[in-house]
Amino acid sequence: MNKIKKITSYELFLPIMCFILVLLINVIKTPTFFEVSIKNGVFYGYIIDVINRASELVILAVGMTLVVASSGGTDISVGAVMSVAAALCCYILAGGQQTINAYQNPYVLGILLALVVGVVCGCFNGFLVAKMKIQPMVATLILFTAGRGIAQLITKGQITYIRVENYKLLGANIPGIPLPTTIFVVVIVVLITNIVLKKTALGLYIQSVGINAKASRLVGLKSSRIIFLTYVFCGLCAGIAGLMASSRIYSADANNIGLNMELDAILAVALGGNSLSGGKFTLLGSVIGAYTIQALTTTLYAMSVSADQLPVYKAIVVVIIVSLQSKEFKKIVRGLKDKKADGRKEEQVA
Amino acid sequence: MEKKKLKLNGNTYLLFITVLLFIVMYIAGIIIFHGKGFGRFQVLLNLFISNAGLIVIAAGMTIVMITGGIDISVGSVVALVCMLLAWMMENKGMDAIPALMIVLVVGLIFGVVQGFLVAYLKIQPFIVTLAGMFFARGLTAIISQEMISIKNEVFLSWANAKIYLPFGGTVNKKGVMLYPYVYPSVIIALLILIIVFIMLKYTKFGRSIYAVGGNEQSALLMGLNVKTIKLKAYILNGFLCSIGGFLFCLNTSAGFVEQAKGFEMEAIASSVIGGTLLTGGVGNVIGSLFGVLIKGTIETFITFQGTLSSWWTKITIAALLAFFIILQSLFAKAKEKVNKVS
């Protein structure tokens, strides 16, 4: 009994269990799920596809985890920020034209500006949340709705195509390397974030601010600055994710890049075993959560559920997880258990 | 004595700014678009006609926000309501009245579920309604991915019944007197607004909503059942949301997946612009009405201007929302300082 309790109380228990469950369903449905073949020097297979497609989500989930941990709120503007970053990058590279076959401006400039605009959006959110003390979701709601409008204005309401081979590299494969580029980007982002959080005290600070911002401030931490920084970082993550999404389709589609991503990112954080009310967090949990969701999405697509309908199932999962996490629910369950135990005792006495 | 005066000012100040902003914007519109007939009474009425649904939804949103919560599922629920109405009447051959009844029940169910999760399980309202938002939008897509336009005669007769006002007419080029008109949806919306206003101001339930939003702990100690009051507020909001969706549908006479996108933002913005505090406890549906009218005026500007893309409405609304939120936050800080000094 004790051993089982030990395993179930392990913080990554929930995310790993969910991940295994989704994988099992997949293996049963498609026995070739884990098979990986090599075509034209590139790995192919379901599992590679899941890992590849999940890349944007993993990066968003990393940013979202820190935001949730520090402020107890979520950044719902990430999807819109993605589309802004993608739109700006394509606009710069295309020099205002609609379709191009050669860069009008240096590639690096486009990438850099896209990341900068992500950071700027993060600063805006962070300013509203940390300095003006506005609930995170209301503050990020502003960019959630306006963001796509801004992206539309940048691309003038049309889809900008970048028909240059090396623009596709970020979302596809670098010649000679069998794994998708996105995987390397994800590994770099996750590793750097993890090292910074673990090797410096920043991770600890974020947790302490999330648990009690006022107390942390009294201890001498600059709570508002730490919250601000997490939002900026989340904006940067959204910028990177936007670039990857744009590179996949070598264009900037303001309406569809990052659509419904905010729900997925929040779901990844919740699935990762992080409390949505802030405080303690595990980055690894969120990463596993993100892969779980992508595996789930792929499964649902395979069951011919359309992209528009997906949110229904995800919304149900979110509500269930969050309900299970809530203290009130635990209280009710404990109340029921106690009643049962009382009943047993009474029986024994009788 | 002096302290009390200042407090009163702080809360009514925002409403005052809003009303003033609306009047200034409208007068500016009349001056800028002088040649295009912006000053006609009908243009003002059109603000009500095209925003009848939003007026009702903003009223519901205000109630929820006074309790300290929020509901971002409203836009998707409106889309679901429209789609359900269209689907039931066109694809299932249902009559307009039973279809309307079912839709109202759907709104109630949304209110009950979300209210339960927020009030009894104490999950953040944002997370609950965010899930509700995606759920409703996805459900809309499950019902039909294509646009369904409504051809039901009873429904269209509701939608197109013009009610002429006996005053404020203008003479057109042919010399015929044109009286301004409104649709029944406007009258329903305004009636509901008045009912909600009275309910909030003069009933026990209305006052307890303010009490819960002002300070939950105090409300609990006063002997109020905070959980039930919150649940009731969400149920009421869900109901108003479905009525709002119906009124919205009267305007568009169609159901499609992308409908009413960003509506939640407009409703929240209207409430906030109208002086509802995000922290709860303060708010007024009349203010929200002016919030809606400001949004309508911006839209009218953009249509009269002619060359701007419709995205500008959303961006301006977002900017206005940001502005008013910051204003609120500054007011709150100023108040804190005054309290500390005294």
C-alpha cells in the first residue's frame, strides 16, 4: 500500500500516466505507431510526427508554466502573439509584397524583429499584470482579441507567402540531418530554461512569488519584477513558436497561426500536474503534458474529428483536471471517505 | 464627511467619463461626417438595432463581474445559440417558439454548469469559462460546419417587424417624410436592461450580489449564502446570454461557426468602460449600455469612413479597454493612498 501511495504522490505521476494512456490507445488502434522508417535520409513515422508537431506547444507550455507559477493566472494571448510574430517576420522578409521568391531583407532581421515583437507583447502583458495589478486573464484578453487584428493589419488582410527554400528549414529538416529542426529548437529552449531556473535562484523566486507575492516582497524579492519577467519570457516563447508555425507553411496566415493554442498550452500546464493557482511547478511535467496533448490531437484527427470540433473534447478534459485539482473537490471526496469509514466503525461496534 | 464624498466620486467618476466620452464621440462624428447624414436620428437608433444582443449580454456580464467573476464564454454561446436556432428550424423543421425555448434552456444549462464549477468547486472563473468558450464553439462546429441561413417565416417576421416612432423623422430627396424605426429586438433589450437595473438596485438578491463582490468574507459573516448567490448570478448570466444570442440572431438570421468571435471582449469592454470594477462590488448596467453605445459609435465611424478595415473596431475596443483598466487601477491606487493617509 505504502509503495503505491509513494508512486501516486510523485509529482510527475499524473502527466506520465496520461501520456502512457494516450500512447497505449494509439498502439492498440495503430500497431505501427512506434515504427520509424527512413525515407530520403529523413525519419518518418507517427511518433516522429507527434514529436515534431508538438514543438510549438512545448515551447508555449514552457512560457505558460512560468506565468502560471509566478502569477497564478494564465496568458491567453499566446496564440495571437504567435500570429503577430509570424506576420511581422513575413512582412519584413517580403518587404511588403504578397508573394516573394527571394528575401527583400536579411533573414536574420526578420527573425530578430519577430522575437522582439513577441517580447514587446510580453512586456505589455507584464506591465498590466505586474505594475497595474490587473487580473492576468483580463490583461491578456486585450491582446487575445486585438492581436489577430494587428496581424491582419500587418499582412493587409492577405496571406503573405515566402517561397524561399531556407525559410522552410525551421519547420522542416535541415539537409543531412534526419530529425526535424523543431526538435532541436525545443531541446535548446527547454534546456536553457531549465538550467537558468535550476542553476540560479530564479526558479525558487518564481515559486515563492507565486505562493505568496506579498510575503516574498517583504523578504526582499522584487515580486512585480519577477512576474513581469515571466510574462516577457512567455511573449518570447510565443514569438519563437510563431516563427516555427510560419515556417511550416512558409507563409503568414494571420487567422490560423496559433489558433486555439492558448487552450492547449493551459491544458499542457494543468496536465503536467501544475496547480493553475500558482506556486510550485515542474517544467518537465508541462513538457510531458504538451506531448500528451499532441498525441491526443493526432489520435482524435485519426478518428476523423475535425479541427473545429477538437476544442470540445479538450475543454472537457480541462474541466475534469481542474476540478480534480480543486481543494473543494478534494474536501468533498474526503468527506465521503470519512463517512464511509465512520459507517464501518459503527458496524464493528455493533 | 469629506472622505465619504471622495469615495462616492471615485465610483461615479468612471461612469461620468464614459457618458461624456460617448457624447463627445457622437458630436465629433456629426461634425466629421456632416455631409453623410451622421446626425440623423436613425443613425442613433441603428446603434441600438445592431447592438441589441450585446446590450443584453453586457448586462449579464455586468452581473457576473459585480460578483467578482467573469465570463468569456459569451461569444461562443451566442454562436451556439444562433447555430442551434438555425439548425432546429431549417434542418429539423421545428417551429420558432419551441426552438427559442430550447435555446433558452441551453443558456441556462451553461449558466448552471459554469456557476457550479465557479461557486462550489472554487475554480477560477476564467479557466471555467475559457473551457466553456472552446466547448461551445466546438459544439457549434459539430452541429454544422457550414453556414445555415434562417428562412423560417415566423422567425423572419419577428426579425423584420419595423416599429416606427412618431417623431424625429427626416424628409428625403423625394419629399417623403421618413420616420425613424426600431426592431422589436431593441425594445426587448431595453426592457431587459430596465428589469436588470431594478433587480440590481432594489431587490434583496441584487444587493446581495454587490455584497458578495465587495467583500466575500464580510458577506459570508453577514449570513449571506455566498455560493448560492454566485451560482444564481451565473445562471442569470447564462439565461441573459441566450436571450442576447437570440436577439443577435434576429439581426443576422443565420448560424455559422465563426459567428460572434471576439464578442466576449466587446461585452467585457462595455462593462469595464461603463464603470464596472474588475475586482467586483461596483458596477451598473446603465454604464454598460453606454459602453455598448461607444463600441457601436466606433463601428459606425468605421463604416462611414469607408476605407478602414473592420479589424480596427477590435483594435480600438482593445485599446479603450486597456485605457479604462489602467484608469481603474490608478483610481484604486489613489483610493488606497487616501485611506492610508486618513
